[in-house]
Amino acid sequence: MYAYILLVLVVVIFSGNLLIGKALNDLPPFTIAFFRLCIASIVLLPLGMRGARRSMQTYWNHRKPFLIITLTGITFFNTFIYGALQFTTATNVAILETVIPIVTVLLSAFYLKERLKRIQWAGVLVSFCGAVWVVIDGQAVGVTAIQWNIGDGIMLGGVMSWAVYSIAVKKYMHLFPGYGALFVMSSVSVLILAPIVAVEWWVVGVPAFSVEAGIGFLYLGIFPSVIALVFYNRAVEETSASKASIFLNLLPVVTMVGAYFWLGERVTYEKVAGAFAVMIGVFMTTGMNKRRKKDE
């Protein structure tokens, strides 16, 4: 029960990342990502500095995979999310985010030569159809007449980014200490994003910051970036990685409810149906296969 309570909190926190990211969409996406990581680095400083110092040679010896993990998972994944939220709804982003396990499975089959069972291929198809159904808002008859949203396309970049990150983590993350690696990755991401933010401000102008934006940055830098990861890792220790990852498929449901009451987003039957199709497809692709392995 303790682990499931932690996972509920993780889902709520991750949903808050999308809702607050949408509420801050008057700020440019690189700016949001930059200040989020600045705060995360400060919070992680006392937790990860000692481990980072002890393992500096390890980071350098494995700098290529470490940079891939940093860029795909820490630097640009949430930047894709905040960019997508400039144009599309938090609900759409949450649903498309659940496609990540499917893309990860496909990339693993291609790069890591992992074999897919028939039930997994069926899950891929169901999840893909569900995601497309959400994007087109159920207007299957008039697909060619639909005005496609660029935000949904940007989020596909985020999906690919996290899928590559997941594969890199599976192969290389065991080489690095936990908090130390997270602190170094956040700090490196700040250095990478700083000149990009300078260009962003030069192009669109220096944004006007508000007290509400500052509170939003604090939430993004503390809760999704640190606390949710700590809770998630603890829940994995108490249960298993498979149970924890499947539990996160509740993210679209929680985000839909939050977006409806807080942001005033319209929730249609088509989006609800598409969200459940995506979650069923993810379960077919990841959950059933892991259950079968356990039975064997």
C-alpha cells in the first residue's frame, strides 16, 4: 500500500508538470526548461555533490553515453513538452506521452534485437490507433480536412527523445551513481541551455516574469525533477519496475481531470476513448509480456 500511495503521488506530480507547463505557455519553452533545471540543480546540490565528485573520472570515461542520456532525458525531453504545450492541450500531451513505452519497445527490438511477441505487436497497433484518434479528435471520416496541430508533432519529438533515453539508461546508467548523476546531468543541461535561452530571448524578446511564473518554476524544479523521481525509485524498490511503469499509464486520466477543472480544456468522448485505447495498448505491449516472463 505504501508503494502504491507513492505512485499515486508520482502520477499527480507528473500531471502537474503538464498542467503548470501549459499555464506557463506565455513563456518560451527553452526558458521554462532552463529555470526548471536551475532550481533542480540547486535542490540536488547537497544530495549529489559528493557522489559527483567521487565519480568525475567515470563520467569522463563514459562521456558519450552520459551525454546522450543527458541530452535526451534531461535537457530536451521536457523542452519538447513545453514547446508542444505552446500549441496543443495538456490532455493531448499526456496521452501522447503514454506512447513512449511503445516506441521504446520498437527501438529496443531494432537496436537491442529484442524479440516482440504477437500480443506486443497487437498492443503497438492498438496504442498507435488510440494516439492518432486523440490527435484527430475522432474525426476519422474527414482526416484530410483536419487542421493538424504542430504541438502534437513537437510532442512526437519528445516521445522519440525519451525512448532513446530509456534505451541508453538500460545500457549505461548502472555505470553512474544515482543522485550524483542526476545532479551532473541537470547542471550540464543548464550550461547547454544557457546560450540557447540567450538566442531565444534575442529572437522573441526578454519575457515578462511574474510571481506566478516563479512559483511555477519552483514546482517544476522541485517536484517533477526531484521528489517524483525519489518517490518513483522508492516505489520500484517496494514493488517492481513493471508494476510502477504500468501504473504511470494513469497519467492521461489525471491530466484530463486537472485540465478540465484548472485550465478549462474541453474533454471529448473521443479523447477519453483514445486515452483508454493507448493505455490498453501499452499494457498489452509491456505488462502482459512481463507477466508471461514471470509465469515462465
